[in-house]
Amino acid sequence: DDPRDYDTWFEYVRLEESEAIAEAQALVRQMQEENTMDSDRKLLMETINKGREQVRDVYERAVAQLPLVEQKKYWKRYIYLWVYYALFEELVVEDVQRSRDVYKTALKVVPHKKFTFSKLWSMAAELEIRNNELVAARKIYGNAIGLCPKPKLFENYIRMEKLLGNTDRCRMLYQKYLEYNPQDCDTWIKFANMEKQVREYERGR
């Protein structure tokens, strides 16, 4: 068997998740039938936590299997394991700190000097935004642009600041973006349109 067959790891994770859910649901039905919901609540939590740990263990074993070649095409499915792992912690376990830690570790293993994944950076930042940690979100985008200034990262960072109504920050980011890629006509147009929208007509010319 190939330990880097990431599709198989995905199937393994789904199997563990399904079994954990089925076991918890079966226990709930039994407790309802026996009218022991209150007295057996501790047992139910232990069963749920056991299932979560089993799923977590599979994710940990899966992400330990780094691609052998530092070429982006070999990393795409692997990185999605990290993304799904982080979402599992945030949405299923409802543990924001664990989800945050998963993103941090994932970003550490990517060889950013050779290639990066804008989606991974953006999802890490969006986690912080959902939890009103705007300073942390800005730090993530700032680190991303410092390490690997990709158009998508600039666009997502600018979009975030626009939604927050921070025109000065948007202006600064557009300027940085255009230092990075002064030939990008679309960005010049978007920058000018933003200035017009905020009635800075002289700046927009």
C-alpha cells in the first residue's frame, strides 16, 4: 500500500467519522429507551470524545505522509487533508484553538519558497475573522504577502479590509500590490474605482 495515497486517507477519515457518529447515535437511542439520559451523560461524552480522538488520530497519521517531491501538483491533495482536518476541529469538535493550531502547522510544512497555497493562508485568516480576531487575521495575510506575494492573497486581504470599511488599509495594500506587479491593469482600475467610490476623485485619476 502507498502511504501517500491521499484519496485512501480521505476514505479512511470518512469511515472513522461515520463509525463515531453511528456509535454515538446508537448509545443515545439506548439511553432514551432505558430513560438514562441524565445518569449516563458522562458515558455519552466519553463515547463522543473517543470517536473524535480516533478521527483525529487518522488525520495525524495522514498529514505525517508529506509528499516526497517539492512540486505543487503533488501537494494539492495532501494540503486538502490539512484543510479538512482544520474544519473538523472547528465545525465538528468546535475547538477553535485546535483548528488554529492545525492551520499553523500546515503552513509550516509548505515549502513557500518554491510554491504556496493561497487557499490555505486565506482559510487560516478567515478562521480568525469568524472569531473576531482581526489582528491575527491581518498578521496571517501580512506573513503570506511577505513570504509569497500572490495576487489571490492581495485580493483576499483587500476584500477583507473593504468589508471592514478600512479604506486607508485598502489603499496601502493596493500600493503594495502594484509595487509587486505594476503591469496589472485590472488592479490599477480597481484601485481607481475604489478611490471614486470614497469620493477621492483626484486620487482616482
